[in-house]
Amino acid sequence: MDDKFILDGCDRILRDLLADDSIALTMDTRRADVPNWDSFAYVNFIVLVETEFGVKFRVAEVESFENVGAIVRRIQSMRAMR
């Protein structure tokens, strides 16, 4: 599973969650860059990402993710540990 696969999955999840097909996430995308990606939607996004990729983030991790790339890299590292 490479970064692009994970990024594409995150993109699809957020598009579905926010009902906005114009969203195009990059590794540098921050929540503030996406209209309507508020804290409630972020929590829902994280739960859906955890389910999709079979991972479980710690609360401190969720609070520290600076951009989508940080989420993608953490998923990669967690899956590599298996």
C-alpha cells in the first residue's frame, strides 16, 4: 500500500463525508484549506479512516496531525509494523 493509495482513500472518504466532489487532497492539505472541514467533521473523518485502513490512532496523534500527509505517513508506518 503506497502513499497515493492511502491519499486517494482519504480523498474519497472526505468527499463522501462532506458531500463535495470538488475536494482534491494533497499531502500538504490542512483542514483550514477545505471548506466545512470543521472539528466535528475531522473526528468523523478520522473514525472512517481508521475503519478503512484498519488502524487505530491515539488521541495525541489525532490532535497533532498538521496535514493530510502526516495522516498518510502514520498509516503507512502502522501498516508496516504488521
